[in-house]
Amino acid sequence: ETRNVAVSQQVKDYLLMIVEETRHHEKIVGGISPRGCIAMLKGLQAYAAIKGRDYVITDDVKYLSQFCMPHRLTIRGVSSYIKSAVQESVIKDILEKVAVPPAEGYTAEEAASA
């Protein structure tokens, strides 16, 4: 079922920009791998389907990033006691840094109802 959920090129590009930023962020030693990106894309499709949509939106990427990204990141010089707080901060920083593309590919009604 989830394979039938559409992912526009804008959403794919947005996801790729976020993944790329994880590979260049000063606090991250190991960013998200290609396999991690593919897994996140599949998760996005499943999330959109659960929400009753047959398409993924950029808000899905932002929402799921907080759940999908932390365990895929290796943070530089952080003890395990504060790791999750630093991961959360780094993910928030990345999402603020990467520009969200316009909601093209869907009608205004579809984008507003999502």
C-alpha cells in the first residue's frame, strides 16, 4: 500500500538536503547514510498513508525527522547521558537551516487539509 503513496520531487529534494546537512554539520561525526535516507522515505510514505493521504508533504519530513534521525546520527564528543538532548538540538538546527520548498505538485486544498 505505501508504495502507492506519491512523493513529489520537491519533497525528495527537501529530504535529501536534510540528509546532506547531517553529513556536514559540525556536531555530527556520522550523518545519515543512503540506506537511512531510503528507510526514512519509506517511513514518510507509511506516515502519509496512516494520515489518510496518498502523497507526502514537507511537514511529514519535519515531523518524522525527530523520530527517525536521532539513532542514525553520531554526535561528536557527547556522553551518553546527554546524547538525546544534543541530538534533538542538532536536528532542530538542521531543520531550521534547510529551506522548505514551496508546496507545488498539490492543489491548495490538498496542501491545506494535510
